[in-house]
Amino acid sequence: MGDGPAPDDESDDVLDAVLVALANPHRRDIVYLVGLQPRAVSQLARHRGLSLPAIHKHISILVDAGLVVRHKRGRTTYLTLDRRPLAHLQEWVGQFHTYWGADRATYDNYARHLGIDDPDADQDAAEDAGAGTDTPPRRQP
């Protein structure tokens, strides 16, 4: 895949679970809120306007992904954020940091890497020759 370390199956599983969990806006909001401070499940349900069964479904997905931890105090369940699974996501996204930039700049850098001085010159020549079309190229008299 690249020059970085090869991912192991366990970190792939963690990353997959985090991405699935964060694919839903309700769950992203829950992660954000419990990242600020512990929250009671009932607070989260009211905040999002969700029923308790619906919020519990979202929480179960977040717990399975390792993103939140349940804490029971009396009859109230509180949630806290576990940031460790987010580190897997941050590491995965971070590998692209050196390549970030405008798409054109990335393309130009790659072309230079391949030793192509003007990457568009090859494309222009192919278009002028009628490459990829059924019509023959037009000749000037």
C-alpha cells in the first residue's frame, strides 16, 4: 500500500468499527458530546430527540467500536469517551498528510516523479492525433 508499516488485522478491525460507528450523524454527535464531558444516556436522548430504544441502539454500536464506555451509578448510566480507537483513525488519515494539497499539485508531483516534464503534453498530443475516438485525425492542407 505504501512505505508505511503494514497494518495488522486487529487495527484494521478497530478502524472498520470506528468508521462504521462514525458514519451516522447521531453517533458522531454522541461522541462529540461525551468527549466534552460524561453524559447520562437520558441526556443524550433528549438532546438528540431520540427515544430510549433508539439511543441505546446507537450507544451499543459506539460501545462495540470501543468509542464510549458505560458507567452505571445507581439507576443512571453515564457514557465517557475512550479516545484510543480514534487514534487508529487519526493514524490512518494522517498517512495521507504528506500528499494533501490541490489535486493538480499532487498530479504534477507524480508526473515529475515519473520524469514527465509536461504531463498535459502527452494528453494534448493524444487528443490531437484523435486517440480514443473512431474518427481519424484531421490533417491541415
